[in-house]
Amino acid sequence: MITNVAAYPTDILGITGLWAGLLLMLFIYSYPLWKENPLYRFAEHTFVALAMAIAIGVNLDALNKVAFYPLVSEGALLMIIPIILGLMIYLLLVPQYRWISRYPVAILVGSSIGLGMAGQLLPNIVSQIINTITPPKVGVAAFDWFNFVYIAIGLICVTMYFLLTYEHTGPVKPVTQFGRYFIMLALGAYFGNTVLFRFSMLASRAQFLLQVLKIIPM
């Protein structure tokens, strides 16, 4: 017995929204089933326009809460700096003053790289190195040891494959060839996960289609 399911909407706005979503979904899926057509372009343009409108609204609301409100109500004068830098970016639209927009863009890119590196260094580099060189505990299953040895050998071979300062000949050649095989295995697994994710999206869209048509409950 299915419980805790959403009821099918009875108001005109709810029903219209469901059928609009269904039609737009079918318009999008008309592209792989057929070539690019006016229905697909209509759905594509509608999605881009709605996404841009929502992004503008969210950004304006965040700008008001983070910058303007503290500046006006709390006297946070330092908020003038990011506001001025943000306004300078729009000078990109003025040809004679376009060079001014390079400064806030450079600051934005530099700060983003710094924050990104600080946030990615520990979890994606240091933690990966520690997990790679730390052997399994005593008494664990044999598969854990196999996984540890497999990852260690794969790491060495792949690293050797990307060392391009010398030619891959002699004793180094079989190591780099194994590194290439490890890369192919990783890319194959990644592609398989991507295909599985696409099928999951297709299944969810099929479920939405059946729900709108009242074949299955909401």
C-alpha cells in the first residue's frame, strides 16, 4: 500500500503547472528522437529565460542581504568596496571603459582560485595520499588488501604515465602501459556511472509522465 504520496492537484494553477512541465519535457526529448525543431527550441529558450530570471532574483536578494542592508542599517562601510567592484564589472559593456572591468574580474578569479585550493587541498590531495599509503588494519578481509595493493600499483603506474620529461622506453615502458590500462579502466567506470545516471533521469521523467497522466499516484 502506498502512503505519504502527494495528492493530484485540483486547482487550475497546479494542473496547468503539471501539464506545462509535461509538455516542456516532451519538447526537450523531441531532440534525440528527432532533429532540432521549433518545439525543442521553444523549450530550450524558456528554460534559459526562467533560469536567468531566477538567478537575477536570487542574486539581487543576496546582494541586498549581504551588502546593502549591512551598509545602510548597520553602518558596515567596508561593504562599499565589494559594491564598487561589482559595479565596475558592468563597465565591460562600455567599450571605452572596458579595461576597468579587468580589475574586479582579476580579483574575483584570484580569490576564487585561492579559496578553491584551500578547500580542495586537504580532502582531495592530502587525504588521498594518506589513504593510499595507509595499509588496512590487521584482521580485515583479503579483498581490502587487494584493493590497497591495486590502488597503490595503479597510482604508481598512472603517475609514471604522466611523467613526460623522458621517453617511455626500456624498463619504464611496461609501467606506463599498465598506467594507461588503469586510466582506461577508470574512464570506463566513469562512463558507466554517467550512463547509469542518465537512465536514472530518464526513469524519473517517465515516472513524472505517468503521474501527470494519473496512471500512478503522485
